[in-house]
Amino acid sequence: MNTTAISLDRVAGQLPGRKQARRAGRVVEAATLAEVRETIGTLPLRRDLLIEHLHTLNDRFGQLRTGHLAALAQLLKLAQVEVFEVASFYHHFDVVREDADGRYEAPARLKVRVCNGLSCELAGANDLLASCRRCSAPTFA
């Protein structure tokens, strides 16, 4: 078998160019990225710590803002959809979108969560929920 070695430098101009990869999703503002970095603090930027990072953001801001989720995805080198899926799966997290002016609604000062799973219902969750509705503002869900 006869082969000839050709230097890559000689044929590089004839090879098709590679397209630059483009990130899909929202653009992350530098200020938002800085907020997320500051909030995370010394926690390592590892994908297996995603839930811990989400809890840290939720604890500081009282909600998970879509901008912060996009920034977290960028820091952890995850697709934005992965972070949004995890955040929206857990009922403990409140994922909020910005309004038309790019602002976020202030989080509630107090949140009362009542489990409505079967075992909680058997333990009286419906009565507790009804009591909460009677004692709270009319916007109680």
C-alpha cells in the first residue's frame, strides 16, 4: 500500500471552515452574571451542585429570576433549558419572568406552603389549607 503524507498546512485553505457555535437562549447581562457569582460565593461551579446553587439564589432573592437562571447556566456550562427544567420541576422554587420593562415583581415577604400530597391530605392538610385561606389576604392561592 503506497501512501503519501501531505502537510496540513498545505491543504488547510481547501478545507471547509467550521461554523462558530452559537449559544441559544437569552443573553446574560454582565451585572446579572456578577450577582450570581457573588451569591454563589465559594460554592464550586459544578453541575452536580445545581440544586444547591438554585437554593442559594432563591434564598437571597426570594425567587428565581429568569436572568439569574441564564447566568447560572452559563457559569455551570449547562444549556439554559436544563437549568430551567430543574428549577421549574421543584415546587419550592418560584421562577419569575421579567415584565415588559425588564423588571421583576418583588417577592412576597412571607410564603406559606401547604403540602397537598396524599399523606398530607390524610394528616389534615385540607383543613390547614382552608384555615390559611380564612386568615390570609384574598389573593391566597
